[in-house]
Amino acid sequence: MRGIVLRESLPGHNLPLELPAIVVRRYPHLLDRRIPVNVLELQVTSYRASDVAFRLASVLLPQGFYAHLVDERMMIVIFPRCVIQIPRGDEAAADTARRVGALYGIPDRQMRFQEMFTIDHPDSEAEPMLDGAPSGHSPAPNRTSGEAVVDDRRGDTALSAVSSSDTANLERGS
């Protein structure tokens, strides 16, 4: 599964230690086309998705943020201390997640969950460039774990507990 986490949603802007996931990409984004944030894109094996979701839910800042994991059939939306599954096409589940997100101060325009199965940031269509690179509206890549591109130049101690079976086909950036 692919994960999207805003670095600013994490205490100290760091992922939890020993998170069984790999950061495959980092990039700037303009939230609501005006607030600069840093996106961490994760790769998580399906059997570790629940563990990752609950670990992230235990550390997300209490207001204004969520993270998510997604594959072709399921999205796991992660709020502070709350995890919701949204099967693709299940608008009732997406509506429930939006109602929960509203309790955390997240605007509806940032919770277009059904669109996020195919577009990382549907709220940033025609968004201006940030630091010379598009900051949103990137299609969700269709890749196997063997094709993942890792851009982890800064390193992350949070990845120290990733097992070799999770990373066997992923290249680590230097």
C-alpha cells in the first residue's frame, strides 16, 4: 500500500520509531494551495498496514491533519487516535470518514477520498508550482514493490525496524 503523511502532522516532524514502512519519496506541497507542507510517501506491505495505521494514529497531532494508506481496492484513513477503512466506491464509508475528519477541523475539500484512489492531491488541481516542482495533482503511481523509487537522502531513524522481507525488492537511496 502507498501511504501519504504530512511531515507537519507528526510530533517533531518525524515518523514514529520502528515504523514498518519505507519512505519512498518526499516532496513539497501547498495544502489548500497556500500552506507549504512536506509530504512523505510511504510503501507499506498489506499485512503491515493495520500496524502502521494504528502507530500513526497514536502520534498524529490532535487537530487539522490526517494520513492515509491506499491500494487499488481499499483506503485506510488515519486520524489522531482513529482509523477508518474506505473500500473503493463506498461513498457511505467516505462520508463517515469526512464526518470524523470534521471533528478534527479538516475541511471537506481536503477529504476527497474516492478521488484519492487515483490522484494524490485532488484539491490541488491547477495548483501553482512550489520550488520549481508541481506540488500536487500527481497521479498515484502503479508500481510493484520491485519498481519503487526511493528518495531518502536525509535518512530516517523511524525506518530502523523494517524487516528484510519488507525491503527485499526496494533500492535504498544514498
